[in-house]
Amino acid sequence: MVPVPTKPLPELEAMVGDSRTTVEEFRIERGKVEEFARAITEPDPLFRDEGVARERGYETVPAPLTYARVSRFPRYRPDGLEGYGFDLGFRPEYVLHGEQAYEYERPLFVGDVLTGTTTLTDVYQRDGGRAGSMTFAVYETEYRDENGDLVLTDRATAIETAGAVDSERDDASGDDDATDSDAQADSSGSNSDSDADTDATVDPEPTANGGRVPAAEPVDTVRSIDGVDVGDGGPTVVVDDLERKHFVKYAGASGDFNPIHYDEPYARTAGNESVFGQGMFTAGVASRVVTDWFGLESITAFGVRFQSRVFPGDTIVATGELESVCAEEGVVEVALEATTQHGETLLTGSATASLEE
């Protein structure tokens, strides 16, 4: 089997701690915020109506939790930069996007102009079973506003496998975009180290819905720590009967233009049964659970681990459950899951919310 990656691990480890400016003049624009919100099927007028935003206590329109993906558009990157700017020797066709996490100092708002600095924080290897030896690279990007204040920290894990991962739907599959896709295992990446992952997937396991699609269930927004308990369930977010147009809309909104998500011949040539959705599209849908439940301004952290792909005709069912409650600090931890109508786990995740005591 071909060694992974093409550079020896000690050479990669020597890069840990290096930083690059990877995002410049990232302007949070009202029209783009509305487009992105619609692309993740978010119906809340908060993300498009300044009047609604002001009624809810915001000075202007905020952006959805995963909006920082938009910063990967070429217009926000320094000239000549590819991906995160680290030459790790990863082969794009075997790069997966395994995990994505965010820590928020505050929401992003229309009018913000941000700069992003990315640090390679870790590189390590692990036996990936059928996928062979796997090399992991963890990138941490700090986004700062015009005053130099930290607004958001983004952590992305890219994985290079020793070879193509079986892309059968019942096994693992993925996406292609280490910056703009997610974590499923399909062996058809098309970009560079950090800009072209697939989505890292593992064998799907039975889920709580047992293959049954529940009805969407809204809940009242929770503002106070009083009355919440471990085991409480949040809203159920359901997106029925996905079509290719959903993936195309997300591509246009986020900048993830990997043709594997909208070009049927390309996707099939790469060994997939059809085009499939971006993992970060599914993450955006899942983020609606916590923003509906606790309000955008209360969310201090959100993260996901990608496990499987979503195809045209599928339904996404996203749910959440309170995993821990710290009444003294007013902090709750939420476990998240998104599944298909077949009961396959698309992603698992977590979120932290800070509530009124």
C-alpha cells in the first residue's frame, strides 16, 4: 500500500504551531446571510429581517452558526493561497473532512469585516482499519474583527487515508472538501490539503428513530437554566425529500463547488451511486436544533463529527438531548444527532449554551 502521506510524519510534526493568514476582508453581507440561511433550510426571519433582529435584542441581522464556511470563497483568501496554505503532501483524492467545531465569543453580524489566521495545531497517525493508515491534521482558525477582537474560533480535522474507502452506501462515504465539505468517506476528493476533503464516515449504526421519520416538533425557546433537566429533548428538525437543488443552493451559498455534489456523471465516475449532499449542509440543518432551542446568542460552542452521506430523496431528521446541566454557571451541554429516514446516522455532535441563571 502507498505510504501515507507523501511526507514523513516527523516532517509534518515540524510544521505544528505554524500559522498563516488564510482569510482577508471577510465581509458579513446581508444578502449572503439570507442566502446561506435559506440554503440550510432555516425559516427564521431573524436572518433576513432587521426589524425582527432588533425586536429580539440584536443591533442588526446575525449570521447562522456555520456561516464561517462562506469565508472559503476565493475572494476572501490571500492571493496564491490554496487551502490553509500548509503543504502536508496529502493526496486530495484520499482526504476526508472528519470533524468541524466552532467556539463563539459572540455571533457574527452583518457589517462585520473579519480576518482569519490558521494554525496547524496537531498532526498524528492512526490505524483506520479498512481505510488503512490514516493521517490527521487539525487546523485552528481564529477570526478577528476590525478592532482585533476575537469573534470565532474554527477547528477543522482533515484526514488522509492510505487509499480509497469503500463508498458503498451501507459502509462509508463522503464528501470532498476539507474546507467546505465534511466527514464522510468517499475517495473522490478534488481539491488540495485543506480545501478538498471528503466527509469521513464510519459504519452506520442503528439510531433512535429506528428508520421512522418523526414529525417536526418545535419547542419554546429556553432562556433560563431554571426548569431544564438532563434528558430533556429539544426540537426535531425535519427536511423532507431532498433534491439536487438543495445541494446546489448550498454550494452557491457556501462556496463548496465540488462537482461531486451536483454533477451526476462526475459523481458516478468517482464511484458514487449519485451526487450527495455536503456534510456541512447537514451540519447547518442540525445547527437549527440548538438555535431554535436556546437562541443564537446563547450558543458558545457547536461541533459535529461526520459519519455518512445524504442523497437525493433522503430526509434529514435532526434532534438534540440535554446531556448535562450546570445550574451554578448557567451552562447546558447538548448531544446532537442527524439521521436519515433509514435510521442511518449522518452526523453526531454537541453544543454548549449559556443561559440566564
